[in-house]
Amino acid sequence: MYSDVVAALLLSSYVQSILFGITITLWLLNVFSRPETPQIVSFQSTKQPEFPSGERTARKCPILHKPYAPPLLWGRSRHIQTLLFGLVGRFGPPKPPKIRKTRKSRDGATVAFDIFPSAIESSNIVVLVCPGIGGSSESSSIRVFVDFIARRGGHTAVVLNHVGVAPSVGLTRKRIFTYGGTDDFDVMVRFAREEFPGCGLVGVGFSMGANILVKYLGEERERQKGFLGAMSVCQGYDILKCKPLLQQWEQGRIVYNYLIASNFLRIIKRHADYLFDSADAAEIGRAV
């Protein structure tokens, strides 16, 4: 009888553990969340009334008025999406044909960017892409994006490779990219205006690249010339104010912060001998 009680307790504990595991899995997958239509906030500038309002622009984008329907098992959790894309997305991303161009910035740094020609009859629109921190045209997410733009959208895309990121492009100044520097993006914009005269420009920035794009367009009104519009995707806004949040465990922010910092350190280590003297370069090598 005693053994029956113990067996029942063990079975009960086993069942509870399974149920607990299923509950945690479902919570992580966020499978019970309901897809919602995004909230659209529009603004009309009184200083520049000639620009179309956000509301009018949104009406021309039907997808903004539809709820996002993600894959059932993994598409509802942003963390699982990030994990799967980070692991699986590295295998088999598209490799659209590109043309590498380099130009010098005002301080003598070599700025590299890649042109992805339209795969079909091209429109009169050129999409200028500014990747996130440590990103380039070799990033899986960027390759998927420009493949869609060039192959299905019929637009030419030009992607900035942040200084120091592309392995095949060496440094010519003792610096790499910065979080708020707009000079490198300006080099690419000036090239696009010369290379594609008469074409409208559309800027697309991701994360840190969104910061650079918006900052670039806002620094001087003259820079907005030729731009039909700009898209800021997952912009970080004020990095100094965001810094304390990145040190928190909530939503796994500290994990993402560690991964971003590790990638940044790898870029610095690659150029340590050029950026620092021998003693500092050795210290950097030990830190990574």
C-alpha cells in the first residue's frame, strides 16, 4: 500500500512537471495572443503642408489596416522569431546580384555600399537602406529585404555597409561606424543622386540605421531633396536613455545587449591592430 502511494505521488509529480513544461512552452510561444490591427498615428506638419499627411499615406497601404497573421507555433513570439531567424536564417538566404562601390567620406574613411539592380523592369524609385548596428549587405535580414525589393518590387536598392563591418573593405581612417554619425550615409545618398538622376529616393533604416536615417534627414532640410519618403523600422531613438533598460532582465533585454556587444567587439577586434597601438590591441584581443 505504501508503495502504491509513493507511485501515485511520483506519477502526480511527473504529470505536474509535464503540465508545467507545456504551460511554459505555450507562454513562451505566446500562442494565445490575438493578432490585432496596428494603431496608426498620423501627423501633418504645419511648416511643410506640401508634404502628404501620414493618414493619406496610410490609406494607400492596405497592409497597415490588416491584422498580422503569424505562423501558429512560432510566429507569435518575438523571441522565438529572433532565435529561429538567427539560427535557421543563416542557411540559404537569397544572394541577389550586387555591384560594390566605394567612396571616401570627408574625413578620408572608405565608405562601401552595394547596388542591387532591379530584376525586372525598374521603376523610377531607388531604395536606400541603412542596416542596424554591425549590419551590412551581407546580413541575412538585409539580403532577404533587398531581394524582395529588387526581384518582386522592381526597385533598385542601395545598401550601406557600415565602416568596419564588411570584411573585404579595410579601414583608411582610425575609426569605425558610430551610432549617430551621418557622414557615411551622406556619401551614399550623394552617389545615388549622381548615379540615378531623376529617380525618387526612399530611405529605409533598421534599428541603429533608422536613427541615422532620421537624423540625417532632420539635420539639414536640403538633404530631404529628392526623397519621396522614409521608413524608420525599430528605431532606438535616444541610446543614452535606452542604456539602463538594456541592462534589465525584463523581456530578455540584457541577453540581447550581450549579443549586440559581442558582435561589436568582434568588429573592433578585427581592426584592433589598425585602430590601436600594440599594447591596447593585445588588451582588446583578450577582452573578446
